Amino acid sequence: MRIKLLQCGDLHLDAPFTSLADTDNVGIDSKPEQRRNDLKLVLSRIVDTAVAHQVDLLLICGDLYEHGCTRRSTFHYVCDIFKGIADIPVLIIPGNHDPLVPGSYYSDFKWPPNVHILSDSENFFEHKDGTRVYGSLPPVGSLDHSFINILMYHGTLDMPFSTNAFAPISSLELEAYGFDYCALGHFHTQIDGAGPGRRIFNAGSPEPLGFDEEGHHGVIIATVEKETDGCNTKELKGQSSIRADFLELCTRRFISLDVPVTGCLDSEQAAIRISSHMEQAGTYEDLYKITMLGYAFQGLKFDTDLIGDFLKGKAFYIKLIDNTAPEYDFESIAEEPGLRGLFVRKMLDKALEATDTEEKALIMQALYYGMEAIDEGKVCV
């Protein structure tokens, strides 16, 4: 037997993206609204990919949308998209951001006939080709191994579990159930064949949602094959194999860059250097967090507003952080009479006495902050 599936999850349709809000653009031109549209576009690409790869099943492993934020128009958009693939069953499990509760789209609204919301009340979906897909964990030992058995699960895998962890489980616990393929959601990064049997997969979020989600984002196309001769009992599991391929589908990427600007004579030179680093790292469609590092000539303050204006149009979104320090000639200052010289001499002596590099770095940071306080009357941290 053989089944081919597309696995995705964690789209978070209609996520607010409040961190991208600005006063320059509002309404349909605002960055948050454009990002919400990106999420709908990636769902359309997911469906197109399912058709192009001729999959038998489309699995959405939780957090399809944001409960409490999702508009009725978005729900209708999703339904129209799924109606376009009437021959492909779309299996959805609720997550922690889109729970199956009274008043939710899962419980109170009509979905297209090919869409199945799996929950505790619907134990599994049975495909005509001999596959059963479970939306919740059955009792251990209850699977019929004459089928290809697939689990959809939204939860925390193989992490130090705390009271805040959502649906925590270990890969060893999952393996004990005997599933041929485990399709997970909740993590926004990929999991490629976890567990002793390498049967646990997570596609991550198909469109990244923040700077903690850098890298490639998309879906998994997986083919599960199983030899079931003589495996019509719960004791005999049969031999199954998995081929899983990751396909990148995201519109934009989040990119964090550390850019050294030591030696730049003014803000324009710093902007040109940052622009060069951006061109090497990504495209104008991406979102960047730029941290400026190094030293600024004494008396020079980099103008992040001017730099931001220079870079506007070179990226979808840019966040600038100035972590530069003023460039001081400490040897000369140490020869000065008065407070500046005394402070520098004391701090340099402490740096020489430091027992490790971490302690020395902390002392030198304190030295820069102290000089800034003496010269400027304040410290910008």
C-alpha cells in the first residue's frame, strides 16, 4: 500500500503582526495587513502544490488560524480554496491558537465536503486506499496494522516540559503507539524524522511570523509505503518506509544581520555598508533586523532615522539597532588629570586583573558606559 500526503500547519491566518505596525501606512497598505495577505497567499500555494504533486491527502496540523482574530471573509477565502481541490481530502486538527470550542469556525460553521476536522469525537479518517489518519492518540496497542496508520498531533515534542508546555510528549512515547507516520504541528521550525524509527515530522510554519523563525519555511511532501501481507492483526506491524521532502513556499524571510560599521565617517557611509550586507543576505521582499556593531569616531552619533530612510525600498521591513560604542583613545585619556583619567586608569587596571575573557569584556563594557556618562551626562543602553 502507498499514500502520498502534503503536511503543513501553523499558518496562523489573520495573525495581528502588531510588531510591524507603523504610522506611515495604514489600512490595506500597512505592513501587518500585507503580512496577513501573505498568509492567505501561502495557503493558496499549498493547495496548488498539493495538486501539482498529486497528493492523496492534505494534512493541516493545527493553528490554521488565530481564534478571536480571524475575519469571516478569511474563513470564506479558506473554504473557496479547499473547494477547488474537491478530490483531495483536507484533514485538519485544532491547535492551541485555533481550539475547537463553541463559536469557533470548527464547531459552528459549515466546511466543504472534502474538509474533515478531526477531534476526539471523530477517532480517525479512513482513506479508500487503506490509510487511517488519527487526529488524537488512541489507546496504545489499538491500531490495526493492516492499514497505513498516520497520526496528526499538535504539541510540544522532546523538550524540558513545564507547566506552560502545550500537549507535551516525547518521541519515545509516540513511537510506542506504532504509527507509520507522525505529522506534528506547534513548532514553527522543521523536524525531519525524529524518534528511533525516524517517523516523526514537523513542517514548521509555511510563512515565518517573526525574527525567531529565520531560515527556510514551507511544507513536507511525504510518501508512506507499507507491506501488509500477514499484518491483519494488532500484533504484527508490517514494514513501512517513508520518503519525505521539504518544499520552500514562503513569500518572505526574516533575517537578522550584525553589521560592523567601524571606520564609517558618517551615517550615509554606514547605510551604504548595511545595504551591501543586505544584498548578500536576502532580497527586497524580506524582513531585516540590523544590529550595528563596532565603534563610532568620537563625537559621531549614527542617525538611525536617516539610515532607515536611505534603506527604505530595499526591503519589506527593517528594524535598526545601534549597538556601536564611541571610539576612545584610552591610553591618552589615562594620562589626563581629573576624573576622566582616574576612571580610565582604574578600569584598565581591573581589566588587566580579570581572570577570564568574559569578565574582561564586562569590565570594558562598563568602561565605555562610564565614559559615555562622564562625557554625555547619560548612558544610552
